[in-house]
Amino acid sequence: GLGSAAAFILLLVTMALYALQLRLVGAKRMTGGI
């Protein structure tokens, strides 16, 4: 249903934001930034 589809999209967005945050943190560590 619509509720399950919305929950799935929300999960994908959350995972995408988490992956992006990890990538940014990793990039800062590699460049010696805080």
C-alpha cells in the first residue's frame, strides 16, 4: 500500500543520507581535516 511505499522511500533516503555522511567524514579524515 501507500504506507509501505512511503516507509520504503523514507528508509532509502535515510540510508542515502547516512552513506553521504560517512563519505564526507572519510574524506575529511583522508585530507587531514577535522
